[in-house]
Amino acid sequence: MQAMPSKNLAVSTVPLHMPYIQRRPTLEVSGKPFKLVSDYMPAGDQPEAIRQLIGGVSNGERDQVLLGVTGSGKTFTMANVIASQGRPALVMAPNKTLAAQLWSEMKGFFPENAVEYFVSYYDYYQPEAYVPRTDTYIEKDSSINEQIDRMRHSATRALMERDDVIIVASVSCIYGIGPLENYQKMTFRLHKGQKISRTDLLRRFVEQQYKRNDNAFQRGTFRVRGDTIDLFPAHYEDKAWRFEMFGDEIESITEFDPLTGDKTISLGDIIVYANSHYVTPKPTMQKAIDQIKTDLKQRLDEFNRAGRLLEAQRLEQRTLFDIEMLETTGACAGIENYSRYLTGRKPGEPPPTLFEYFPENSLLICDESHVTVPQIGGMFRGDFNRKSVLAEFGFRLPSAIDNRPLKFEEWETLRPQTTFVSATPGPWEMERTQGIFIEQVIRPTGLIDPTVIIRPVEKQVDDLIAECKDCAKKSQRVLVTVLTKRMAEDLVEYLHEAGIRCRYLHSDIDTLERIEIIRDLRLGAFDVLVGINLLREGLDIPNARWWRSSMPTRKASCVRRPRWCRRSVAPPATSRAGSSSMRQDHRFDQVCDERDRSAARQAGRLQRGARHHAGLDQEEHRRDPAIDRRARPLHSRHRRVGRRAPGRPQPAQPHRRAREAHARCRRQPRVRGSARIRDEIHRLEANELELPGQAASANVGIHLGKMQHSRVFRGVRTGSGGRGKQARRSGR
């Protein structure tokens, strides 16, 4: 272990007393243990880090810090610690993209255990808000991703049934969901031969917020055909249950494919979980409605005494409509704003979250803790300001303020034994461990820190295009970091016109589409990925054998923090030929210091790596089988790229095979078909593969007389003939 000087922080570390918090009870049957599946053994600093982390968890240490450089195999270290303890684990990541990568890697390490994904199910979310200055009310608007909603239900279901569970979640897990007590009460078991009437069974499905739909059978619905009842559970994607009744008795329970109708297996008993985490038993719902009416009357009296008749009328109209919906259907739009009544908690008490679904002996791993921990502290303040304005002007009852994320002090009390993982730990984590951390700097691959190259800003776009084309010829990957989302989109459009296969990645892209983009980059469907902050906060591409990070113009505000520079140049460390290129007009001490520090670490780690016998033969030790098994590139013409097994040569591409066949035909005149194969070569190059030599000539507006070597990027011509003059865009 190493020690760092600690700082006195203003954040309170005194745990709160919360006796009302409920935890999932210990299961009667512990279930199967964790089984770690990997073709490689720990190497480098991993064995010592694993030993120290396991020792700390076994000794009851509540806080540990793992300082691991990029590419040192921190995920594999965490997997070994989880496997050794046999306890449910929650892995928190700062964003959905990194959470998806961790989930896929953990899925590959634990194929026989429950590895679940729990992030916000909103593809688009516009929160309800009111701007008093302009008298503008913004109604809540959202788009729910059904696939992620199913995965959230699958996660809570796994926690109810087994202990060999790993939940990979974003920071959204500190937001409120339905209380554990109500979720357990609304869960019931059905078995073959059970005495229950058809009417009672359908009523129980409705109470769990399943909807009847005899025409469109989809997740969260049920259909009835005589004595046969089909139910599509909330946690399944391609499985449904069929109940065949004989009078008031369940004659058989069958699992079937809802798409084809084929029966897969006969079941003896099943557990039916609710279709919503906010499901509430009827007595609790009636009690909550009575309390809502009481608080509404008190709030209306306050508005009337103050002479605020508009706010009183607005609140009464909106709340009475919600009450009517709750009494009729058991749900309403914005039901989360009444979560305090539905959970029975007092004003100011924290909402029920995913942490209550875990038993007390769980493990928590905060990945990229230097980003994750500050996010936890900042979410409550922004939510509180918005809800306070809504309550002040009569759009919501004051109880809506309690529909909030956890405060930092509440999270500190609820979290179990925690391991903070980062290449640059924050001050709060180091304060919790008194400056002591576990170091993991020797990579199992034997790779050292990347070379940092500092170049001038002048002609940066032309230099970037040359780098991208050079890397593409060597089957490398290029990561480009820019300042804004608009700049990322414009740069991708410009690079595409230059014949470079590229995509952009930023917050406007849907969650599952981000995963596909990362996967396709690893498989070689394209060569260049352009992004903003997502590229420097934990984005990891272990499958890419050769890739580098290239960053156009940076401003002083972006490089003033040494931690930012260190995170920005770190990703290429996963490649033997990786390097990091940075552009700047003026000398920034932070950038130059990071360059010198990287060179010093290269020399030091070469010596330490030799003592640890770390070699380059394990460069692909982090290949992700979970993603490779489901690999489906976006473009079918690239489906063969990047799908080779470790240690095997790259399969020949179509145009390469055609050239080899053409050469054989020319060497052997008796073999016919040389002309046909030659035509096939031209067709593949021009149409399917879009090689730079052929694709560039097909792009309209590039070869225009004297302007054939010039380009237009963000309204400025670059390259020969442009001379930096403003260019007029046409046809845009």
C-alpha cells in the first residue's frame, strides 16, 4: 500500500441514523457461488492488488482505494475480488457508456451468474419545470426505452431470488424507485394444481399493473383466450408464460416463445413480479390518497390566506385529477411525485432506492470514482431547486420535493463496504482511507505509457486527416476529442467526405446505440471515433490492437487541471503503438508536464515490468467474449473485419482475395476468368469498400478544377488552394 497526504474536507462523514430503511433479508437458499471464467491468470501488479483488496474486505475495512493506471486490468481485479467473496455486488459507473462496457466485461467473466444492467430508462427526458421570470411552464416530456426498462426489472428480480448477482449501474441508481416492502408484497407465486379462479388471477395481474391486450401481445401485457391465459413478464424479452385452467385450478404452466408460439418447457411453479417498481397494494394506496387530500386542503388554505388564488386553483385542478386517476387505475402521470405517500415515509426522509434491494453484506465498487463521487453530491441540489419552484407556484404539492435523489450524507450511510477505483482518485476518497491506496501500475500486457506528441494548431485538420489515413492503413483506431457536439458532427461529416470511415459519440445518442458504436469500432466497422468528454472518462477498447488518441485545438480552460491531462492521454496505453497527439497555440505547463511525466513513467515501468516478467504476449488478454458473441456490425460489408480469434491472422478481405485470384489467373494462362475477377476488384473497391482512391472521386464537390486538393471545414478552406479564406457552402 501507498500513502498520500490527506486534506481536510468540508463534507460531513458522520453517518446518519436511518432506522426506517429496509434491507432485503438474507435468502434461505444461498444459491450457486460466483464462477470466474477467464483464459488468463492475474499478472503484473494484479496478484498483489487482488490479495490486498480481498484482505481488506475480509478484515471489514469499509473504504479502500485502488489506484490503477489505464490498461492495467482493473476490471479483472474487481472480478476476482467479487468472486472470492460470494456476496451481491453493485458496480457504479459515471455514465451509461462506461456502465455498458463494464456490464459486457462482467458478463464475460461470470457467464453462469446473474450480471444485470441498471441505468436510467429514459432515451429522452425533459423534466417538469417553471420559469417565474417569463411565466413559462415546461411540461414533462420523456421517451422510455423498453429494453432498458426490462433490464431494470431483471436486475431487481435477480436480487430477490439469488445472491450471485452483480448489478452494473450508473449514478441514476441513487434516484427513487418503488419501496422494497411494496414490491415484495405484490409478488406472488403460482404453481401447477393451485386452486384459484380465473377472475381472481386476472385481477391480481391488473393489480400488478399488467395490461390486458388480446391483439398486440408484448412485454407487460396479458391476453385471455377462453380458459387459456398468456402473460408476458416484465423481466423477460423473448419468453412468456401460458396458464391453462380447468375450472378453478391451474392445470399446466408452460413457457413459450411469444413470437412463434412454440412451447419451450413445462414449469411446475413460477414467481410473478410486478410490471412497475411503483406498484402499491390497495390498502396502502387508499391510505396514501387520504393523506394527499389532507395535505392538499392545508396547502390550498395557505394559498387562499396569502391571496394567491391562481396558484390555489392550479394546484387544486391538477391534484384532483391525479387523485381520480389513482382511485380508478392505481396509477397516474407523474406518480413519482407522490412517492412519499406511497412509501409511508415522513417529510425529508430519503426515498427508497436500489440500495435497499441489496442485503447489508453487499459490496460496492465505484469505478472512475473521481467522477462518480462528485456526481452523487451534485444531483440533489439541482433537483431540489427545480422542485421548490414548482411547489411554490402551485404546480405540485410540497411532497414532490421528496421525490429526489439521495443526498450525499444519505448515500454515505447506505453504502456497504466500498472500493474506489480510479487512475486519479479524488480528494474525498483519499480522505476516507487516510491517504492509503493500493497501487496497480504494471500492466499484464507489459505495455508502458503512450508517447505524448505536442503539435501546433496550424493546419490541424489536414494533419488529422493524414494521421487517420495512416492509422487506417495499419488497422489502427483513432479517437478524436473536440470541444462541442456541433464540432464533433461537423468534423465527422468533413472526414467522411475525405474518404475516412468515422462516427461521432456524444450525449444526444441513445444509450443502446452508444454501445453499438463502441462495438463497431472494436470490430473495425469504422476507424475514427469523434467525441467530447465521453472519450476521456474511462472509454476503453481492449479489442483494438493499435489505436491512438488525437485531440484538435484545446483551450487553456480545458487543460488547466493536471488530472484532465492525465486522463486524456491515458487511453492509448492499451496499445503497443499507441500515442497521444495534442494541439496548442501557446505553451501550457500542464500539457508539457504530463508529457515529461509520461516519458519518466515509461522508463521506470520498463524496469519494473522486467522484474515482474510482464510480456507483450498477453496484449489481447482483455478480449470481450460477451460482445463478440453478439457482434453485429452496422454495415454488412464490414462483417468480416475484427472477428478473428486471439493469436490467429486477420482473414483476407474481399478485395484482397480477389487480387490474389487475379494474380493466379495471370500466372496460369489456362485458367479462365481473369477479366471477370478484375472487374470484381474494381466493383468492390469503388462501390462496396469505398476505398479512398475510389470514394473520393465519387464525392460531389471535391474534385472541382483547381480546387481538387482543397476542403471546407466549418466554413474555412484548408489545404492547397484554400489559404484560409471563407468558403460559401451550397446545398447544405
